[in-house]
Amino acid sequence: MTCRFCLTESTESYFGSWCERCHKLQRLISLFGGEKVMSILENVLIVDSDTQKEKIKTELKGELTTREYNLRARKEADSK
């Protein structure tokens, strides 16, 4: 049987309704509350375009810094 929540995975048991992953989500919602879990998911997974652009800039800056460091180290090694 397929999970009634995600509709993709198999259920944990023949009499169960949810797969292991969705059952874990259900336990988290019971433990922390639906509003808190939903708030965390929205803050982490759903980003607006400004935040997304800022994250891209940060990632690119880190990559460029790493490449620059590697080039500098390679030049120093070649000059020795």
C-alpha cells in the first residue's frame, strides 16, 4: 500500500497508513505543534527572490575567494 500523505512511498506495515518518513513528520508535528513546524519549513525551504539572490552572491564570493587562493598557491609553488 502507498502512503496516504506523500503518495509515493510504501507504508510501514500492511495496516499502516503512512510511510516511515511521513510518520516521523507526524510525530514532529505532535511534539512541537503544527504552527512551529510549518514556520520552520517556510523559513528554511521557502525563500523570496531577494534572499535567494543574496545567497547566490555569498556562494559565488566564497568560490571566487577559494579559486583565487588556489591560483596564488599554485603560482608560489611554480616559482620555487
